[in-house]
Amino acid sequence: MHFVPGPNEKMLTKSLESEADTLVIDLEDAVAPDEKVAARKIISDWLDTVDFGRKEVAIRLNALDTPWGLDDLDATMAAPPHLYMIPKSERLSGLQLLDSLITKHEMRHASVNSTVGLMLIGSETPMGVDNLPVLASEPRVRALTWGAEDLAAAIGASANRDSNGQYLPLFASCADRTVLAARSNGVQPIDSVFVQLDDELALQAECRNSREIGFTGKLTIHPNQIPVVNQAFSPDAAAVQRAHRLIEAFEEARREGRNAFRFEGQMVDAPHLSQAKDLLQRAEEIGDA
């Protein structure tokens, strides 16, 4: 999921040519206060006129309690995006209000109800962290991500990573809680941005760690990050072949009345079967099965 910073025509064009699955057009942090109105008009025109092809489109709104949030929603629902990214999500009541406003717009513009989804940044405040499982349960929510920078500012932390570039325990726990809240509600857990633009090896390592704990993708802020992230979160050919073999082995074992058995030097049982099926589903979605 790649950020397009505000109404930047050059960056939009470049992102359209990229292999990003979703473009997140940012009306919030990337746009200065005195440029919000002009940016909103340009971006609403993009939604109406730009051919995004097969890419999913998300709009990062300004919070509804700012002077811009409601107008952002009004302007962009005329030709609605697939998703709205909601910053500083804290209370279910706020999401329910947003749901009702979107529903009114969908009815007004003759859209099918509940087609527009929400992606929440649910860890930018302490209350948001506490309420992650509840926030992810709102019916329009399709994905959950997290952010360390705003949370650090909210709690008065002087840093969110240690001297080795690893998240400090408090922030790492927010990533863990994001995965758990997303998975328990059947929505996509998407990892946060990586801001060290010149350290590709560290990005690769962070993607690997994120995938291993259950994230299904990652936010990117520079085009050079997109191929690294795509490779990291796409099942490789060897893993796909092993998953096929494991499922076949399970079918044979169950015909023999066994649900746990030795497979290629490892003891496997039902959770391993679930993992294999999940991997093949993801591979099929991206055309690698």
C-alpha cells in the first residue's frame, strides 16, 4: 500500500506505473493547513477522471474533528475510493458516525451500501491502542495498520527504535496487538511505514519479521520500497510447492485415520494444514499458485 503525498501529479503518475496494489492518497499529514482546500479539489477530480486500472484507491482523510475532515468526505464521495484511511482512530462511536455519513453519501450517489471500506491507523494514541479489538470489529473495516511516530509524540517518548534500529518493546507490542486485533476480526493486518529510505537490507529484514508474525503487507513511502515489499510478502515458489505437497500428504494421512504425522522431517498437524491453505490462497490472489 503506497502513499501518494497529496496532490502531486508527478508522484501520482509514477505510482500508477508501479506494482503497488493500493495507492493511499494523503490529504492529512502530507498537506499543509493552508493547502487543504485546494488539495481536496484536485484529489476529488482525480477520483473522477484518473484511470487507476486494477489498483485499489484509498484516501487518508483528515480526522473528522478537524476543520477539514467532513469536507474531505463530502468532496471525495462523489466518485468514492475503495477505502478511507482513518488516522488516530480511538473510539467505536467515531467509526459508527463515519459509517452513517458514508452510508448517506452512498445512498445519495446511488452506490451500493457498504461498498466503501475503512482502513484504521489504530495505534497513534494510547486510547486507540487499548481499543484496537473493538475498533477492528466495525463492519466497514477492511484493514488495520499501526503507526509509531504519532504514538511516540502522544506519550512523550523520545524515540521508538533502539540503537540497532529495532522497535522498543512498547512499540513492538503495538505491532503485535495490531495483528491480533485484525486477525480476530477477519481483516487485513498491514505493517507500518519504514522511514530509513536508504537502508534496503533493513527494510528486507523488517518485512521478513512482519510477515513471520502475520502481517499481510506493508505501507510504503518511496517507490523503491515497493518491489522489496512485494517480494517479501509474496509466497516464493518453493513454499508454494511445499504447501501443495503438505495438503496432499494430509489427504492421504486422513484417509488412514491420522491427523498428525511426520512430513519432510517435521511433525505436522491441523495448524500446519491451515497455514498451507492460507499460503496457497495468498499465492492464488497474486497469480503465483
